[in-house]
Amino acid sequence: MQAPPPIPLSQIAPHARELIRQFRDNGAVSFQDVPPDQARSNYRRGCAANGLPCIDLPQVRDHTLSGEHGAALRLREYRSRPGESTPAILFLHGGGWVVGDLDTHDTLCRLLAHESAATVFALEYRLAPEHPFPAALHDAATALRWLAEQADALAIDMTRLGLAGDSAGGNLAAVLANEASLRPSGCRPCAQALFYPVTDLRCATPSYGRITAGFPLTAASMHWFRTHYVGPSTALDDPRLSPLLARRLSSAPLFLLSCGLDPLADDAIAYAARAVEAGAMLEHHHLPDQPHGILTSAGRNATGRAMAQRAARFLRAMLHRDASE
């Protein structure tokens, strides 16, 4: 069956339209059209050119964690209130588990730290295909354990923990939150912020059939990411890959952002419904005429900046509320 033509520019939100026009005019070269190293360079350049302005914070510093097999993992701390004990947010960047790093999401993390009044810790986890599943997930769990062990030294309150991430990072954050809900003790988040997350890696919903060309992230892009991240013998219905299929979802309050011009749209909408079934308080923003990735292009897409600010306000409200509420 022939793929549908690209969605006309007139159907794309004005704040995103010029970026998509530029992408198409430059040949619509997407992730799957180049090798992973080139995709990483392209993604870094795009985030640097289109990301949020840099907010100066009183303290930004990098920590080095010891991961599995001797891996050295960088964890960047963004603190807007030095000298105070604050809530903590573990942020996991997007990029299909193949691209992305601390710098691609640096300005977003600065905004979240500044406006949430929490200390944000962003992890540079190992990337596929060099380190396929479950390496990134293991690194995220390592970072969470390290934060709990170092909480006093870091002046953070792990009873006020938030988990956040965009796209593939949203997938990792959702898996951590869901797995925490199954344990009788340990680090449980009291807030989640998932931005257009990957929730079902079977990649089979109708939105995959709608977004096939003309955008940086299409169905073909997702299949390319999946091929690099997941081995051929791994079951795609594993809830560590597809958190939508988990037996039990986290009931922690959830901020969820989904975009209609995104192959992941239907998965995110389904995740919202299941989160409510699990008892989560939900703030869901669905933007039907926006594409994937509006937070890392929020310097040129005012809607992306507004959504980042709304997420930060949500996290601030959830992480600073009284335990009795």
C-alpha cells in the first residue's frame, strides 16, 4: 500500500510550521537516512540552533557515576536554590536511545530547575547500537540508586522525587515509575512528567500510518531507532520496552504532553487512559497540530516553551505540596 503524502504545511501549527518548512526544503534528511554518528551530530546541531535560551543558575555541576561493566556515567546537577534541601527530579533525555546527550537538553533542564524550585539531575546514559537494551534502563536505575545513597550529601529530599523525560527518555522514566510501584519500599516518585513518550514499541497504532514523511520523526525513524535499541530476539511487549503494557502503571501524578503530528501520538493518549485507571492524577495536554520534539525546538516554537513552563509548574506544585494533601 502506498504511503500517504506528507501532511500539508497549512495543517501544522504556525509556531512549528517554519521549522518543518525548513526541514523539507533541506531535503527532509531524518535520523534513518544517515549512520548513527552522523545522526548524533545532526541532532546536536539542531538542538543547539533551535533550543531554549540558556538560563543562568547558581550551581551546575557534573558528577561521575560508576555503572555496570565499569561504565562511567555523567550526571549533571542543576540547582536553583543552593544551600537548601530541595526536591529532586531525575531527567532522562530523548533521542531514540541512539542520539542525544547532556548538552542537547541542557537548556530545557535549566528551565525545569529554575521554575520547579527542585534540583534536576540529567543523566547521560549509554546509547545504542553500541549499548543496546537494557543498558540505558540499567543506567537510569543506577542513577536513581546513586541519588538515594547520596541524598544527604546532595541536599535533596528523595521523598519528593520527580521523574521526567522526553520521547525515549519518557519511556525510561515511565518504566522506572512503573517498576517502583511494584516494590513495597524504595524510591517512589511523587510526580511524573512525560513529554511525547515512547510507550509501546510495537509501533502499530494508526498514528504510525499517518506520520510517514515530511517530519524529522516518522514511522521509519521509529523503526530505525527500535532496530538499534532492541535485539531481534527481544519481545516488544516486554513492559521494560513498552510501559503501556505493564501490569500496573504508576499512580504518581502525571503531566503528559502528546502531539498529534507524531507517530507516538496514539500510544501517549492510550497511556493517559491507563494512568487514570491506575489512580494517577493526570494533566494531559494534547496538541493536535504540533509535531514531535517541540521542547528541544522551543527556542523557535513558543508553544514548546509554554509547555515546558507548564510542566515545571506542575512539578513544582506536586513536589512542594504537603504530604497530607
